[in-house]
Amino acid sequence: MILVRRLLGDVLRQQRLLQGKTLRDVSADARVSLGYISEIERGQKEASSECLAAICQALELPLSRVMSQVSGELAREEATVAGLTSLPVSAKVRADVTTVAA
Amino acid sequence: MILVRRLLGDVLRQQRLLQGKTLRDVSADARVSLGYISEIERGQKEASSECLAAICQALELPLSRVMSQVSGELAREEATVAGLTSLPVSAKVRADVTTVAA
């Protein structure tokens, strides 16, 4: 099952690192506890809408851009899952062998 | 503050109605309580990632498409808010008067 919170966490962490900010910086600007932001970035906690808005504001990122990135990542994962489930069994075995050999 | 859960709820309800499904249908297919789905659609409860995935599966909608629609709605609201905050005060008063007159 593809979980939005994992991809959202990845996008938020990536954006924070791109800006050279620490968890402490974002925590202070967003007024959200450092531990909570860390768990959100690791996909371990769902971000409430208020918390997500505060983090995006601290990163000076429009919410729409973050959600658009999440949507793109979801589409990529959905395509991967669809590709794997539509493979014939022989191709799947070959894919596994290739993976092991690589 | 723009809240993702409100726009997500709007998109989910819109998609359900487009398919002519009832809350009861989605609740049964997604194995999520009817009350919880209703609260999510009204933007009153955050949807967990698992619950969101189950609802999208019940609606046979890719998560990426739902999040893309949410992102579009967010962009529209952000543009409206940005437009209002960049208006000079006199224009805002005119806008209010126009709204009341309309």
C-alpha cells in the first residue's frame, strides 16, 4: 500500500535540505516540536493540516507546490507497482534474477 | 490558513458524487466507518494515509490523481489569497461593496 505520509515526509525533508535548514530551524519558525517534524519527515506520523501549513510557511513553500510534488511521486510509485503486477510470471522471475545479479 | 483536509474532503466528495455512489457504498468497499468518511468529506477529520488509500481504492481512483486535484485547488486558493492581500485598501473596500451588492 502506497502511503501518502511517507512521500510527503520525503518531499518535506528534501525541500528543507535544499534550503540548508536544520530540523531546529524549521521547528522554531513553524512553532512545531522538533520531534514531531522529524517523525513527519520519516513518514512515521501523519501531519495535521495546520502543522503542514506551518511547516510549508517556515520553508516559504506554497502548499500547492508540496502537494504537486507528492502527487508526482505517487504517480511514479503507482506506475512501478502497475508495471510489476502486469509483468508475466517469467518476466518477473527474470527481473528478480537480474536484481540479484546486479 | 488554507487547510489541506478541507480541500481533500471536497475532492473526495466530488469524485464520489460523480460516480453516483453513496457514503454507504464507499464505506462498505473501503471498510472504513461511514461516520469517519463523512467527517473526512466535510473537512472535519484528517484522513490517515491508510484510510485515504482505502477510500481511493473504493473509488477506483489513483491517489496521485486525487492529490493532483487537491494541489490544483490549493493553487487556486493561494492565488485568491495572494490577490486579496496585494490589493490596495480602496480596492478591497470596493470588492466588499461589490460582493454585498451582488
